[in-house]
Amino acid sequence: MTEKELRDIIAIDESYRIERTVSTGNMDKFQEAICAFANDMPGKRQKGYLLIGVYDDGRINGLKVDDTLMKKISGIRSDGNILPLPVMNTEKVETSEGDVLVVEVTPSFDTPVRYRGRTFIRIGPRKDIATLEEERILSERCAAALPTFDTRPCREAKLDDIDVELIQKEYMPRAIDADVLAKDHRPLKEQLASLHLWNMQWNCPTYAALIMFGKNPQYFMPGAYIQYVKFSGFDNGGQIMNERKFEGNLYRMLPRLENFINDGIITKRPVPVSTLRERDIYNYPEKAIRELVMNAVMHRDYQSNTPTRLYQYDDRIEIMNPGGLYGNARPDNFPNVNDYRNNVVAGILKSFNYVNMFNHGIRDVQALLAENGNSQAEFNVDYITVFLATVKDAETLEAENIRQQLFENLQPNLQPNLQPNLQPNLQPNLQPNLQPALQDIDIKYKSLILSINIYEFNAKDLLQRYLTCNHLATQLATLSRQAFSKSVLRPAIDCGYIKMLYPDKPNSRNQKYQLTETGLQILKALYDQENCQTDE
């Protein structure tokens, strides 16, 4: 800034833009002035100036500005007393009459701005605390200027931070009519601005541009990625079986995520429906999981440092995105009413056919789940800062049905042993090696039976399930496969609890194990016991 420019600023007759002072130590006064300039109550979008070293009548008082004062005033921007952080520039201007420290403050889009919790504004030459009505005006102005987060300028980003070629080749032809695009000879930044991907006032990309087409969006939004974890068991305490991190801009990330959902999460297996026919059971319908993940990406709060979480357990998938219900969507009207936290991102995703924006995504998900045999997706909207969707595994539900049928079809002479109270006097029909009451059966056999359930497992997979069984003592966590076979599998076979699927190949690497009818009986008793305790 030149001395002439300083003189022009000092001479500004719009008193709401100027604060003159000769004090160098009144930090409250300085910060209140900066806060008021950032709020720009008149709404003129003109910069305000704090002039340190100037009398009220415009005379320069001969101040000598040193590095200590410069650092003290410059530190106001980031000391956290003024929130949201102000956009300001501090500069020393030397004149023949003395130095002037000029603090230039740009009006904020994120109003109201507060200094230590109070909203300061300027009304002409007077500085004051905003009333509730004045704060409401500032809030409405912010909402009108920046309807959603993704339209806001990312002031730290430059043109080089977004993939312009990708936008021009892939997005513009989808978003703009071909004839109109062919006749559009405006400068690139104006074209980007028309798509809400560039902010002309700040000469920088919007957050939508970085989210969808940024070269490194996580640099500006550290939480803008998807974390996938597969746990063994039914909670986060189980062993991590697989882990992935999906990052980058959404245009590049989403195809990778779609392929992973189809290849890494969705599984199928044939089940007999008659003597000669089989049908495939999928654990989850691919389209339903895809829809829920796309919703999480579209509606998440990109200001949060928390990633979108895609967690898979033995019996369910949980999809959690930061940011609860937004706008018009509330717990009492969800999912019938929706709103868009990131309206530009939603529009771009629609142009690439990732979402439909017709407000029937949840309805479609529930229909797909029902068709596949899953229970309805559950949505937890009680959390304030996150949104959680849970989908139960169809194979788990199918297993429950099959297990129930097996229990019902146990031999009649074994039925008396399935009473919930499991008293010893109801055990006379157990096999000879099961004469002791259920509570006297070794915990390792109970754990093994619960691990196998109604399925078939090889020794390696069965050992993993056995070690994560809730009924198993933690000191067995280092059990080797050889020790497991010797101390658990073989004795369980001898007791008649389990059997080999291929008894003629006892040492085969492909050998699998399943419960005998006695094992199924004990499994039923364990379930009944658990249900009985739950009821109590």
C-alpha cells in the first residue's frame, strides 16, 4: 500500500468502514472493530479498515510500528477469539509524519461473526452489539448468499487444484446443452462459475469443485473419504479382516467404490429349493447398498473431519456419515421429506446417474431388500451429528429360518430336552455322553457349537470363529490350528457333537465340519437359555 492509497483510505467519508485509533494496546477495541467489519451490517460488501496511528480527525500521530506490534495485530486472525475466522490483511505504511498500521478486513460470507461469543456491528461511526433481530438478518443474509456449504469459495485453493480437463471433457457435456456449449466462448473461470464450480469474487474454486473434481480434496477437507472395515464377529471388538480407504475426488472414487461393493462385499451361494433346483442367495442386494452409500456421500457434512464409515460385521452392514438430518428433513417426517446439504454436489452426481433426486431412494432400497430376503433397513436419526443406516445380512436371516426348521425337525425322542429351563431332570433322553446337565458341558464345546452353528467350516475358518466367540476365554486367543484340532475338534467328534463332512478323508485339507443332531440339540438349548435369560 502506498502513502497515497493510505491518504485515500483515511479520507473515506463512509464512517461505518473506518476505525481510527492512536492506541496500540487496546486489543478488545481492535478485535471488536475487526468483528464488526467482518459482519458488514450495511451489506455493501466493501472492505473495512482499522487504522492504528491515526487520530479521529485524520491526522497521523507519529507512531513507530515495530515487529512486536505487527505480530500482535496479525495474530488476531488465528487466535480463535473471532469466529468464524476473519479474512484480514495487516500492513505497515510509512509516512513522513509517522507509521500507520493498516488492518484491512473483508466482509464475511459466514455471518454472524462473533468476538468472544458476541456479535459486533457498526451503525455509522458507532460500534455496538447486535440485537437478536440484527443477528437474524446476518444469518438470513448468509443463507441467501451461500445456500449450501459446497457453494462456498475455498479461498486457499487455486485453479491448479481442480482437474479442469476432466470438467471440460466429462462434466460440461452432461450439464450443458451441446449447442449452447459450442457457442459459449466466455473465459474458463466464467464458465466454471456458471456451474457453481468457481467463485468470481474470491477468484477461487468452490468446495463443490474440489469434492467432485479436486486433485487432492482431502488436503482441504481431511474427512472427505470413505473408510471400509470388515470385522469378524458382531461388534468393533472383533478382529479386522479387511480394511480399505477410498479417497480422491468423487468422480474418480465412486467407480472404484462401486466395483468394491460388487466384488468385495456382495456374496452369493446356491441353496436347494427342490430336488433338482437351486436358487442363489445374496447377502445384500448390490443396488441397495450402492444407493445407501451414494446417499451417504451426497448428504454428508464435508466440514467434518470424520470420514464416511462403511463397516461390515458377520450379520449386518452399517453406513454412517457425518451430519444428521438437514434442512426440512426431520425425525418426524423422514424419509418422506428430504433436503440437500450439498445441492451442487447432488446435481453433479445426478448428471452422472449416481442418484436420482426424486426422493424415492429409500423406498427403492426397502423394496430391493425385501425382494432379496433381507429385513428392512433401519435408520437412526436420533444422533445429532451423524446419520446411521443398518442393513441385516440376508444369509443370517436365512440361517435363522433354517436353524428353526432343523430344531423343529429334531427326533421326537429328543424334544423333551429342549425345554427353556434346561433343568437336569429334563435331560434323561440325552445321548450317553451328554448325560451331565448343559451347565456341565465344557465351555470349549459350547463355543465350538456356537461357532459352527448350522454352517459347514474348514478347520482354518472354524478356528477363527472359535477364537472370536463371546463364550470363549481370552487366554485361548493364541491357540494354534494343530492344538485346536487336537484339544477341541477331535474330542468334540469323539463326544458326538460334530462330524466330518468327508469322513473317508479325515486328513484332507478340504475337510469341513458340521454339527450332529446332538450338537444341534445343544445349540438349541444354548439359544433357549440365552432367550430365557434375556426375558428375565
